[in-house]
Amino acid sequence: MLEIRNLRKHYGNFQALNGLDLEIPEGELFGFVGPNGAGKTTTLKIIASLLLADSGSILIDGVNAMKDNRGLKEKIGYVPDFFGVYDNLKVSEYMEFFASCYGIEGRQARTRCTELLEQVKLEDRADFFVDGLSRGMKQRLCLARALIHDPRLLILDEPASGLDPRTRMEFTAMLKELREQGKTLIVSSHILSELSELCTSIGIIEQGRMVLQGSMEQIFEQVNSSNPLLISVFSNMEQALAILKSHPCVQTISVKKDEIKLGFLGDRQDEAMLLQQLIDADVMVSGFMREKGSLESIFMQITAHEGEKAVLKHEMESGL
């Protein structure tokens, strides 16, 4: 669906994109993650043909978007990180205006607009003025506007920013429904816990380059394999420690009451063999598992920005 190769963009002396590579298959719900200033918004605007790259290539369905973006614009819907001001326009007028931009007019426009307002649960706000809507309603209206021409690729830049938890849940449910309808979505967000539940794949960008990309299963497998191994011992702790101290995969050992935390470099087979070794030595093991990883932890490891204001949990946001 989307293939980006060696994308570069400068703003004066600042290099926003430094040879970015990115590939998103059709039907993915792709999470685009990175520290502030890493190049996320620049990338999304270039894909949406709102900004010109200095060099590189963008292929959408095999067509070079940097050379033939006019025909590809009808395949792309864009939801920016801000709404804009539309004074004295009712919701229905706002939708019909954007429909006319794509040559959709008359009864066809009214039917299409009504369907989309129902889809984003704003059908009862058709006669309300746009500037009187809440932020959550404006975000849903902006999503409806981006869908007016039925694009196959939908780009959303921080769509849940500033929304309360309930509105965010409703909005992300709409995104899941759109993917189920066959659309490909790219979502940039700082709400990492939400992306980990929403997306099918993810990419982490740092200083204008893609540093990690893969399916959520691949990402979490990579995270979990580097996390500590947790062992709960019911009896025979001394024998358990003796085995662990001599094991080649064990790097560190931390003991707290009946819990042992290991820095363990082995794979799943090594884990299974260690468990069998403990059982054969008459160690009663009541718990044996890898500490669960998270998108937040791998983000912080890769970007190494302790000051990055990534929202790790919904409750950490203020003003909700």
C-alpha cells in the first residue's frame, strides 16, 4: 500500500527527515511513534501531499506520490492535529462544502454527508454551528470530513490529543471499525498504552530515521525476550539459587522473599530447560514467567529521552 524510501527534508539547517524508510501493507492500522521533533508530522504531511520532500520516494499502490500526487489525493484522507476555525458554518454546511471540493454535490452530497455523520455519531448535530462543538465532536467531524471521498488510506496526526478518556475510547473504536471496512490507517500519537491496544503494527522514528518497525506481535516478542525472568519458589530456595548461579544464561539475580528476578539471556527453549532443571532438583516452583513488556518501555529504551512527554497511562494526563 505505502512504501517510503530514503525520505529527506530540511528546514534551513535543521534536518527533519534523514533517509526515512517505511513500509505499510494494505489493511494495517499503523502506529507512528517518536519523540517531539523526531519528524512524525513532517512525514505525514509529505505523504498527504501537503509538504514537499527534498528527496526520496513515496509509492502508494506502486505510484510515485511525489511525481503524480494529484491522482493520489483521492486515495488519501488527512486528519491534522488541529481543527481550524470555521465561523458561521453549520455541521451540515461544513460537510457539504468539503463534499463539493471532491465534486460531490446535490442529493449525492447530502446522502453521503448524512451517512458519515451517522457513522461518527453526529447526526443529531447537523444543524449546530461548528465553532460551538466540543473538542471531541470537532475531532469526529474532522474524521467524517476526511472520509467524504471514501479514501483507502487515512492519516491521523495526534487524533486523540486533548480528548477525555470516554471520548478517546469512542474515537479509537471508530478507527477499528474503519480498518475492518478495509481501510489502511496511519495514526501518530503520544498515548502509547492506547496505541499498543489499537494498532496492528508500529514504527518508532528518532531524529528523522526509522529505528524500529514491525507487527505488534514482533515488537512485544522482542521486548519480552529482553525482560527479566520472574521465578516464585515455594520451597528449596538454596538449591534454586545454586542452580541459577551456575547457569550460563543468567546474568543477574535479585531475591525478595520467595521471588527471584533474573537477568536471563536465553530463549523460550532455554527457559523451559531451566524450569525442568529446577523441578528435577526438587525445587518447588509456584511461578515462572517473563516480566511483561510494554510499548512504553521499548520506546524509552530506544529513544533514551527521559524528558519526553509520552503519555504512558490515560490517568497521567491532567485536566481530564
